[in-house]
Amino acid sequence: MAAGQDLAAEAGQLAARLTAARASIERRFVGQHEVVEQVLAAILSGGHALLVGQPGLGKTMLVDTLS
């Protein structure tokens, strides 16, 4: 049972760290909540993301921030 409790505690800590990271990123990229969510999902899943949009929306800055 201790292993299950350790796993639950670790998952809780990861969720808290992810929430803090998301909040920090979204302070810099106002109005880009969905983009931030999708990029973080790609990072956490070990996948890839293609950022497409109009010039000046901060795509390069977002990638630089997360690298």
C-alpha cells in the first residue's frame, strides 16, 4: 500500500509543478492558453508539435521559453 501512496504523492507533486509551469508560461503568452496546453501535452507525451500561425504571435518565443 505504501507504493500506491508514494505514487499518488508523486503524481500530486507533478500536477502542482505542471500547474506552476503552465501559469508561468501563460503570464508571458497572454491569450495563448490552448497553444500552451497543446505544446505541454506534446512535451509530456514525448511527441512533436507543429506551431502554425500568423507572424508575431510568439511561436518562436514560446519554443525558446520551453527549451
